[in-house]
Amino acid sequence: MHSRLDDLRITTDDLDTLTGLDISDTFMGRAVRPSVFRAPKRLMSFVLSEIITLGLIVIFCLPASLVIAKSIPGFNDSTPNTIQFLQISIGISLSIFALWNGFIWLRSNALKTLAHLLDDVDKHNEIIDALQVLDELTAVQNTSTLGVNSTSPLENRADVLQALSATRESLVCGLMTERVLRKHQRSLARRHDLFTNIETNLATLQSLQLNHAANDYGHLLNDALQIGMSVRHEIEQLK
Amino acid sequence: MNHFAVMLTLLRDRPTFLDEIRRNIKIERKSVSLLVSSCLFFAIYGAIIGSSSSWLQAISSAIKLPALYLITLVICLPTLFFFDILFSSKLGFSQYFVLLLTTMSTISVLLFSFAPITLFFLISIHDYGFFLLLNVAIFALTGFVGTRLFYNGMQQISNYSQPLIASELSPYEQIQDEEPRRLPDREQTSKRLVMATDASTVDQTTLAKKDDLYATRVRLLKFWLVLYALVGSQLGWTLRPFFGAPEETFQLFRAIEGNFYSTVWRTFLSLLGFN
């Protein structure tokens, strides 16, 4: 009974494979999941991650700056020098930390669709958890009323399982589509640019052809226009 | 947080972990987890050795010790990566980074396991020279074990890579590779023998070249390990003090004077009463 439910669950490993990113409760790849700010437990985990990140940056920057500073002539271990050194190196660490967070937020904005899908996956898994609890409760009730004719509180369990199976399928399909679109976003954008370029070139060719229709270059421009129109036709078929 | 779970997987099942690195599985998660857990272990050990002097020194050493290993890794990683890909390595930069992080993690765990012993000597013996040499010995031992495991790991990855290399061989080479694996019938064998005879000269040359390449990579790896040790020890000397000398106030850094090896030798002699 439970193995069927486990099969319906979308695990972290499944998510990693489907999205091609490292998915956790707080992060999706190098982006923050917006759901972090709706659940206190996840928020705590995110804050802890931020503290760890800052710690790692300080651990790297402070001694690295020290190695560099020591090679500067006139730099010694006097108190003003040390204070200035600490101010500069901690400033550098905080700047790197701010840049890193900026990068994370930019990534998060780019992955809004994925974030929504992941929230849906969470809801799907929560339903499975609830169903599992109900199953266990039913099992306990059946044991306590052994011999008494009892019916399951969830009589339409089969329908629920069927619905969950359909939800899972939709989610998997959604995640796969999102991945494909994300992966080919750049090439799609490039194709759009290409098409715009072709349109511009075609318009130029048309105007040139009109201006020079009567002279010797007219037929050459006409040929070029034909090629341009042919390319546009091919690209339109691709769209 | 399951950063420590990743570290435990590395310690418990190293071959599988290395194989996952080779196959580029969850590299980012591995690198973050190893980085976090190893830095924490180094920081704890750093705080212990620094506490022999003052609490300020403890904080300073807790930051400096993880940085020592991390900066050494950053300095030495490009050399290893570019030399290895020059000699036909198929691994990416991030894979090399995680491989080096496994070394760093192993050393950090070993140091952390020495922490109770260090703490015991810190409390029971108030001898700066002895404490210094004890820690030099601990760092040398853990460093040796860590790099030894890294060396074995790199060889394991190279051995794993053999089937990948085989898939890129010519049909003649593949036939020769497949021979020991199955028992072919007479007809197949004769066909293969004809092909193999035709290509035998080419095969021999290619295999010899591959052997040479592998041997060169092993030699380079040994050279790189020496380089890693030299950079690490010099950086340690540059970042000192980690312990904080007795009867001296807290210092964030000291002026560069002498070198690591001569100081260790002088301390050793003075401990034996020669100075």
C-alpha cells in the first residue's frame, strides 16, 4: 500500500534529474526559492546558509588580503595599520557577499516558473504524506476493532490515488517542459533576433529594389529579394 | 543541513564518491558540503591551537587555518587542472575542485580527530616548543595521509577512465580490447586476426602512446603534490602566528622573516637541548 504511495512521491533525486539543478527546500540551483519567506523553518535554514556563506567569504578574504597586504612596503603590525587592514578586508568581504546575493536574486527572478512548479510539487508530496497518515490511522482502527465490520474512512482512496497519479504526471511533464524551455531560451532568443534581422534586411532589399528597378542593378536586387523572401519563409516555418 | 552527510559518504564509501565525481554527479552540492564541513573542522582545530595563547588568537587561528588550506587549494588548482588536461584528462575544472576538496576534507577530519589529543597536551604540558612540534607532526601526518588518499583517488579515476578511452579507440583497437572478454567462435577469431594483423603496428604505437601519457600524468601528479606541500607550508609561514608565542601580546600577523623549515629545525634542536 505504502510502496504505491512512495512511487507517487516526487523525490529530491527526481527533481534533480528533471530540472537539471540541485533542488533543496531553500535553493534551486544557485537561486533562492520564494517559498523560503513563507515557512519559518525554511527561512531559518536560508539565514543559516547566508551566515555560512558570509563566514566562508570572510575566511577566504581576510587571510588572502593579509598575504597581499604583507607584501606592501611600509605595512606593519601597528594598531592603525591593523585597523585599516581589517576595515578594508571586511569591506571587501561584505561587497563580495552583497554581489553574491544580488546574483542569487537575479537567478531567482529568472526561475519564477520553476519555483511555482516546485511549490506545486511540495503540495503534491504533502497530500501523499496526509494520505499515508490516514492509511496508518485506518490500520490502527482496524486492529482495535478486529472482528467488527468496519469500513475505511477514505472510501474513495482509489480515486485519490488516480488523481495523484495524474497530478504527478502533469508535474513531471511541466518540469521537463520548463527545463527544455530554460535550456533553449538563449537559442530561442537568438532565433527571434535572427528573424528580426531577416525582416530588416528584407525591407532594405525591397526599398533598394524599388529605387533601382529601372537600372542595370535591378535584376540583381530582385534576386537578392527573392533569396531574402525564401529565407523568411523557411524561418517562418520553423517558428 | 546535510553537509555532514556528504562528508560521511566520502569517508565511508570513497570509491563510490570518487566515481560520482568522475561521472559529474551532484558536483555543486558535493563541493558546497565539503567546503562547509571541512572549514568548520579546520576552524575548531584552529581555535584549539590558538587558545594556547589567548582568546583573540583562538579567533584569529579559527579563521586562518581553514583559509590556509583553502588558499593553497586555489593557488594550486589551476596548475593541476591545466597540466592534466594537457595530457588528455577528461575531467572538468569543477571536478578537479571537488577532488581537491576531498583531500581538504580528509585532512580536516583527521585534524579534528586529533583535537582531543591536542587539547590534552595543551592542558597538561605548558611547553610552547613541544606544543609547536607536536602540531607540526600532526599537520605533517594528516597532510601526508590526505595527499596519499588524493593520489590513490586520482589513479582510481584514471583507471575508471579506461573504458571511456576504449570507446574512443578505432575499431581495430576495440577488437583487441574485447578479445579477453568473450570467447569468440573460430570464424570470428580468424576475421579479427586478419584485421588485428593489419592494424597491429598502429595498435602497438597507440597503446604505447597511451601508456606514456598515463606515466607522464602520474609523474606530473607527484610533482604537483610536492608543489602543493611547498605552497601550503610557505603560506602557513606567511599567515602565522597560529599558536601565539608565550609572553607576547596578540598579533594578527608577523613580519616575514626566515622560513618554515629552518624555524622547525631550530625548535627541534632547542627541544633536544642543543641551543
